[in-house]
Amino acid sequence: MTDKDDYGGKLGGASILVVDDEPGMRNFLTKILGPRVKRVEQAASPGEASRKLDDSHFDLVIVDNVMPGRTGLQWLEEQRRMGLFAETILMTAYADLDTVIAALRVGVGDFVLKPFRANQILGAAARALDRRVLRRDNTLLRRELHAGGSGAGKLLGRSDAMAAVRAMLAKLAPLPTPVLLTGASGTGKELAARHLHRLSARCDKPFVAVNCAAIAPDRIVPELFGTVEGRDRPAPGLLLLADGGTLFLDEVAQMPEPLQAALLRVLEDLRLRPEGGEREIPLDLRFVFATNADLPAAVEAGTFRADLYHRINVMRIEMPALRDRSEDIVDLAALFLSQFQASLGMSGLELNEETLLKLRRYDWPGNVRELKNLIERSVILGEFPDEFAGQGSVTGVQAIESLDLVMQRHIMHILAQCKGNRAEAARRLGVSRKTVDRKMALWSQD
């Protein structure tokens, strides 16, 4: 049978609830869907289906319209008010105009007319799950673009401090344990959270970043938890949209108190109740928190709950300041220069020896973000600011020797990445091929 090849990829990983009072129909659907999805459960009545929704989260509900006691549409209307966010398919022997209108009002995504063939129900299920993923991805993409998210940048740096951070993230990746990232602004806390997500088994699920300081206090709870009130179809919050993946909460010290209390319950029970909803929805989430504030001091001042602090402070990773890993500045500056020259279509700016030494000597209070902004601004202007330009005096044998060692190590590292291709290495470094050849000839004489 080829249906599995046609639909298995689209249905894989989905959890489906089948609601029908006829055992033959339930068993038929389970036999068809079971090999292609993660989980299929049956309910012989609306009451049994309601209890299953209380215990588990389902991506798709397939429900018969004609059942003893009440119709499938009546049951769906009730469940939407309680907080049912799943996609739905209605099975019916006939669909008159009144039934179609009622179904649209409760958010039914598709109809399957009885009797139907296996490929019809598989096609309807695949379309419903595609809509669910597309709706979720569109919502998250629009949100990230609006927020100016940092995207999928890499956690760079060869220093011992960054090597220790990456080693800890790799150790924590397979675990469900919450992680707290601390450190000054601009040290790469969100990049570290994304790195952790990519290393985990959740990497094919959503990564959702939320800046708690960027959302109005009266909007942050419904935005995270979703809302049911005043809607035919409930609006899922970011917690539910991130289900199965990772939720990154930045600037947690600025959470309003109502959110702190609600989040503590979610962390303890892994269940959420949307605003206006009557049902708690099970969650499968990895939580990562970040702050540049002193949380123990906030607890002492009474602005941050002590019980929430102890719940999120299970595994803490301090992100090192850029001044404490100055050996990474050369790699970072070269990468940012290459990226901005390519994206802006501007070339000509080079990282000469004197500029690199001055970059390493600077204190970088804004950390990696400040370095990135400096490189972007310099690419646009076509020159570095005077304090970093390679025209000042750098005197002393020790300074020149230190500078040459920095350059040698960096160029050799890029050459190794390019498998010895000097032209490609020069392109990545933002220098001419002759510069690389001259340096290699000089070092070969040592």
C-alpha cells in the first residue's frame, strides 16, 4: 500500500483523537492512522473524549457529527469555550448549509463525507496538520521579524571561557532541566539558548524567544498563555505555540508579579490554563531563562518571587564578557566584517594588524553586540573610527610581537577552515590574497 509513503511524512509526530460511537469506525481509523502518526487514541462518546482532552494534548481531533446525546458540533462548541486548540475534522453522512455554517463557527477545518476511503481521511488529516504547522510558523515568524530577533546565529569563540560554556550546553542538551543564563547585556545569552535548542532532540520543534521587558504588563499573560474569552476559535499563546520545543524567556527580572505566579505553576505542573479557559492543557516544553540583573537582590527587594527564583535556578550558566575572552575578538571581527560586506554589498574595508590590536585592547562594555555594531557601522562608512583605525602609533617590541602572534594564529585558523585555500581565506579575512601570501612567506622563514 503506497498511502504510508504519501502521507507518513506529513502525519509523522502527530497525536490524534478519534471520537465516534461506532466501534467499527474507530477501529478502521486507528488501523489507517496508527502506523503513520505518533499516537492515536479512541473515544466512544463526547464525555470520554472530554476526559482524554483533560489528560493529553492532541494535534488533531476527528469527530463524528451524529452521536447519542449530542452532536459532534455541539461538543466541539463546548470544547472551544473550554480551550480546545487542536485542528478538527468532522465526519458526517451529509453536510447541508446549516451544518456547514455551524462547523465554520466552531473552527472545523475539514469535512469527510461517509462513506469514505482510506486515502480521503489521510488526505484530510495531512491537510489539517499542514494548516496547523503553517499557522504556527507564520505566527512565530511574524513575531520574530517584528521583534528583530537574532535568528540562528552561531555561538562563536575559541577561548577557554566559551569552550566551557559550549561543553555545559552540550551536557544539558538531552535533559529537560530548566537553564538560567546570566551575564551582561550583549554577551550572547539568546545565541546560547538557540545553541542549546539545536543540540537537543527538540531541534526540529519551535524555538520561541520572549523578551519580558518588551511586552506591556497587561498583555504579557494572554500573549504567553493564550485566550478563549470572546472567540469562536481560541487564540493559542506562545507557550502552546512552542509546545514540543524550547521557550526562551529573556529579561525575567522584569516579569510582572501575575506572570511570575502563573509561570511558577506551569513549571511545577507542565500544564497551562488559557485566559478565560476552563481546562488545563498539558505541555511538553524546555524552559531557558536569561537575565542581566542580580536576581538574588531582586528577591531580597521583593520584586521577584523567591520560589520562582529557586525553580529556575537549577542549572545556571554565566556568559563571559567579551573583555574576558579577548582572544575571540579577531575571529568575531573577521566574521562580522565578512557578513556585512556580503549583505550590504560593500567591500574595501580591511582588518589590518593595528586595528586588530586596538580591538583587542578595548574594554567592550557592550560586549559582542557592541563589536558587531561597530563593524557594521565601519563597513557602511568605509573606515573604522579613529580610535580603532590602523593609522595610529603602536610602538614597542612586545606590542609588535604580540600583534604578530595574534595575526598568525588567526590566519592559520582560517586557512585550516578553508583547507589551505588562500584565496578563500583572504576573502573571509577581508584582506587581499597578496597579504596572506606575504604573511605565510614571512612565517615560513621563522
